[in-house]
Amino acid sequence: MVWPFAPLGALAGLLVAGLPGAVVGGLLGLLLDRRLRLRSWRQLAERLGLRPAEDDHELLFHLLGRLARREGPVQEVHLRQACREMGALGLDARARQAASRIFAHGLLGIDGLRRSLQRLSGRAERVEQLLSACWRMAWADGRVSPAERELVLLWGRWLGRSSAQVEALGRGCAPPSAPPKADGYLQALRLLGIRADSDPASIKHAYRRLLSRHHPDKLGCAGANPARLHAATARTRELHEAYRLVCDHHGLR
């Protein structure tokens, strides 16, 4: 263990006041090291922003694992996105294996992250890189769910960023092919027969009423007209999608 400011303080004291100055300077430097929790030259370089922290990648892939698991079972697109992040960082085979283990550990969601993120709040470039990677993972399946957005915004607050700043990064990370939701949302409202200001209970009631009316089970399996059965199945699928879109828009689960 090397206390970086202790030898620097001792050297400065020696140059100014000889041996007594070296003793006093060394003690003052040691106090400063302990105050800043510095135990190596590497940590000092990280604090000064001269090099990235070695555990930055660990934190990144832990966050990505948390996001991938946020909406339930991990999808193939999330695993591919994690691999893309490894490639963008230029990780070698050994580092990729370590990142994969950390990603898998993040899926469990058992560790607290607040202190780790708060320690990065002063490193603007690293904060932006971290949040951008999180948004890319959230967008991996083509949409950001309310639960994923809530999690990224929370991490952004711990990193010292406002919700507006974090949302702006999210818009910049959205895939170019992501379709605008405004028209689809209006169509979903019309399909369900509800208004934009409908309360959650009314939305659920309208959805269940229409689903009960149009569900293929209402036709019966035996002797049902194939055309009517196909139409009922398609209508049910449209109702499911409309309800999901409206719930996402209103932040409902």
C-alpha cells in the first residue's frame, strides 16, 4: 500500500524545512490520504480523471445486467447488446469472460449501487458513457418500458444528473428505426373506446369488456367458422397490443 500524498508531503517539507519539515509534511500528507481514502497512485490518477477506474467495467456490466432482468426473463437481444458493449470497449477474451460473469451477477440484483454511482458523479464524461450504455440496453428490444426508464432515471439522480439531462441522453440513444408512438397511442385509445384522461380502472374495464366480447373462445372450438375465428383472433391481438401501449404511455403495470 502506498499513500500518495504522504511521500509528496514529506518531500515538500524536506525541501522547505529539512528533516523536521519532512516529518510534519509526511504526517499532513498521510492525513490527507486518509481523508480522501487514497491508498495508491492509481486511485489518485482516477480521482484526477487521468485514467479510468479498473472497476468501471464491473459497474457498467452490473448495471446492464440489472436492466436486462428488469422486465422479466432476459431476452436474446439483451445478451447481444451486452456483447456489443464489450466489443465497443475493446475487451479481450479474458476481460469478456469477466464482464459476462458480472453481467450474470447483475441479473440477480442483490447488490446496492448507490454509493458506487455517487462516487462517479464528478466524472462528467464517464457518467455520460455509463448512462448512454444503460439507455442502449433499455432500447435493445425496440422499446423502453416504464420500469426500465424509472431505473435509469434513478441511477441518473445518484450520478448527480437531473431527469431532463438523463432523458435527453435516452432520446439520443433511441434506435433510428424506433417508430413514433403518438399515432399508435391515439389509435389504441379509439380501439379501446377510452379517452386520454381515463383513469386506470376505466382503462382496464374497457379492455376486459372488449376482450370478453371478441375473444375466440366465445365462438367455441368445434364447428366455428374459420373466417370468424381468424377475425376474432386478430381482434384479440389488436386489443392486447392497444392495452399494452396505453399502459406504457400511462406508466401502468
